[in-house]
Amino acid sequence: MAGKAFGHDYKTDLVENERLRQEQSIVNWIYIGVDTRFDNMAKIGLTTGALGTRASGSQNPFYSLLCAFKIKEGVNPDVVKSIESAVIDLLGQHYQCISHVTSGRPSEWFYAEHRVMRELVHDFLYDKFNWQMYSYHCAERNIGIIYSWENRQLIHGSNRNSYQANDLSSPPADPACFMPGGCGVDCNCWD
């Protein structure tokens, strides 16, 4: 039978392999960093490597990652840089950029309440770059969702968590939730 090999549909296999590749990827992120002493400052940044490299890259002992938005595995590094540039331009329209003390040049730091900035960046990334982001549209809630990482220790006071992209929407929507029997997880699919 055409299109099938060994009883499997090759298109379904390709889709599933790509989903697994994206789910397991730990590279390509747009992130927000903070100085934990100040609620009114936040930094935007990118990494085409693993997110953990940015968590400890600053010489500031009060620096911490707040959250990060996952860009798809395989997106060209130049495109990742252009996404970051677009976010910096957006933030410059909403917040005051903090210039470097020595050179006077604009930095990636802004005077911004970081939780509000997080929402603005998420929505912008989904609206303008959803094809490059590891994301989906939830039709049931009519929202765009980017798989993301958040610093649970900083935000919720819980244990430190690994740098893995997850559906952080509330509640996450697993398509299996809407199938008879639900997704099998204790998430009250049918409530």
C-alpha cells in the first residue's frame, strides 16, 4: 500500500518524530532575566545554546533568569537574533531602556515590572513569530501558547526546576483531554 511501510503511516511518523524533537530540545530561547533586588528592571536576551548557560553567565550575583520562551529546534541563529531585535524594539516602545554607564549605549535592560513585561513579550512572540516558536493555538480557550520555562524557585518559592520547555498555560490543554476518557492524568478533563 502506497504511503505505508511496515504497517505505519510515514506522515504520522514524521509528525511524531518532529514533535518529539521539539519536545526534547533544550536550545534556542528568548529569555527574561532579572536583578532579584529590583522589581522594576528586567533584561531581554537570547541563546541559541542551552538555557542554563545564561542562568550563570552574569557577574552580578543577584542576576537570575525569570522565564524563557522556546524557539523551535532548527531555526537559524540569524533568525533567532532578528526575533530578539524585534522584541527589543517592542520593549523600547513601552519601557525606558537602561543605557550602559561607561559607553552610554543602550543595553538589553529596561525599567519594567518583569511580570507585565513577561506577558507583553509572550503575546508579541506568539502574534509575530508563532511559526518560529515552539507553540500552538488552543481553540478551546482561543489563546496562543508558547512552550516556556519559568523559574519556579524565584516565582513560586518552590524547588529549582530543570531548563525544559513546558506548557505553562493555566490549565494546560492536552488535546487528549477532549477525547472520551480524557488524557489519563488527574486533571479533571471533563469538569
